[in-house]
Amino acid sequence: MNTALVTPEMVEAYHRDGVVLVKGLWKDWVDVIRAGIERNMAEPGPYAAENLKPGEGGRFFDDYCNWQRIPEFEEVVRNSAVADVAAELMGSETVQLFHDHVLVKEPGTTKQTPWHQDGPYYFVEGGQTISFWSPVDPVKEASLRCVAGSHRWEKEVLPTRWLSEENFYPNPEKYMPVPDPDAEGMRVMEWEMEPGDAVAFNFRTLHGARGNQAAARRRAFSLRLVGDDARYVERPGRTSPPFPGHDMRAGERLREDWFPYLKGRAA
């Protein structure tokens, strides 16, 4: 374990706030990630999306579940220190890959990333979950913004579709409405970041991002991992990512041939 990356204070903050900054997590992998993002944008996968409505300026591209076909992403996933860092922050013996995600905002993109929790979109639940969001360009205003302590809220936030803004599932009463953290005086955590820094946050941490008004691109690579207590859960509709044909049942661990263990292995 690279103790220079994670301290006991960071572990405490992660469990308390649901989010922490990991300086330099992928500082030695920035060029590799950049190359992977460019390959991803040149060869989009089946889930690639353009997230702007007609007339909105700039470009907001995202795509996910590409690590198996983009060698640069697989190299980072398997050979960087991310699994050790994840295990330390989650307090987990095992670390299992869920999926990768690329998000690119070109200069002049006013579109904000809507406030949301990742967890409600997924078919996995558990307290030991973690996402790493890492820019490969310096970021200031376009950094990730996370609401401290939101991973402990009793109800999850209503998941919506980014472009149409429609409800994701047919039972919105199960969820709390999407809040406005700035207007409601919530504690929003954000950082100016250098390439290779990473924000680590729980799947249930509410987060979003401003548009990119800077003169430079904002390219970010995100990796979602789960730990010991993560289990498959049924949802009332198609999840995102959907992973069709997975054949898992409620309460089971994620199948390791699709979601490989990066550290440890379930008994």
C-alpha cells in the first residue's frame, strides 16, 4: 500500500463525509489515461452519449464500460495503485471492478452535470462502494462538487435522465426530490485539481459539476469499484449501466467474470 496516498485522517473523512481528495493518485498515469480518452472519443462504445440539447454551446460527451476494449484503461485499472487506495478508504478486504466512465466537457460548455447520486442508477448496493473521478487537465470551476454527508441520507435522491430530465424509474415516490445544495446551504466540497488528482466518493454521495467556461478542455476519467458488502439488487427498470443478460439474483455478489476482483477474492 502506498501510504503516501492515504492517511488515517483521509479514511476518517471518507466515512464521515462520503468524499475525500486523493492527491496524485494517477499522476504517473495521466498520459495513458489521456490516450485512452482520445481512443474512446474516436471509437465510442454502445453507451456513448452527447448530453447537450439543440442550441446549447460546447460539447458534453460521456461513455462508460469500455475498459475491456480500450487497453489504456485496462492498464490503469489493473496496474495502478487504485485497488489498494480503494480498499483502504472503504475498509474492505476485497475490491471488485464495477465500471469505468469518461466525461469530457469542451471549452464553452455551459451545461452543468446535474446533481445526482450514482447508487440509485446501479444494480448494486452496499456501504463499501467508491468512485474515483480524475481530471487529466487542470480544473478550477469545472471540478466535481460533492455534498458532505449525503451518503448517509435516509432516502436516496430521485434518479433522472440527464438530457430529457425525466424520471429514471416509474416509482418516484420512493426517492427524495433532487435538492439544490447551493440554495439550501448544504456543505459542498470541491477542489482545484491537477491532472492525476482524484476525488474519491461513495456511490450514495450527491455530486454534480459546473459547466466548462474555461479556454481548455476538461477531460475526466472515473472508475467505480465495490467492496466486501456489495450485492446485486433488483431495480424497477433498466439500470445504468444496464449490463444485459447478467443472470444475477438479488443478494448475490457481482459475477467475477464480468466484474473482476482487483484485490482479494470472495471466499
